[in-house]
Amino acid sequence: MTTLNTMVKRLHGLVGTADLNAWEDEFVATCFTRTKQGENTTPLTERQIEVLERLFNRHFGDSQA
């Protein structure tokens, strides 16, 4: 299973691309900033984590590390 830190970092790589809509783009960028570039994910709420997991699985699948 992919760690939340890795999910945040990989999703941040999609910021500014057509892969994310405007809301997703801002959401991922905000999460990346709040977590100090994906290093400390404790500031995220349970709901934010659910959204990140859904986005990650849509773009990368849950089987990749």
C-alpha cells in the first residue's frame, strides 16, 4: 500500500496539468503546502485523506508504490 506521504507528493506532480480539474488542482496544492511538501501528513483531516486516496487511485491505481 502506498503511504499518504507518497500520495501527496505524486499527486502534487499533477498540479498545473490537465489531469486535475481546477478544484482538485487547488486542493492538492493546499494539501502539499499544509503537509510541508508531503513530509508531515498529520495536519490532514480524515475527509481530506479520503479525497487524496480517491484522487490517487484514479490517477495511479492503489497497487503502485
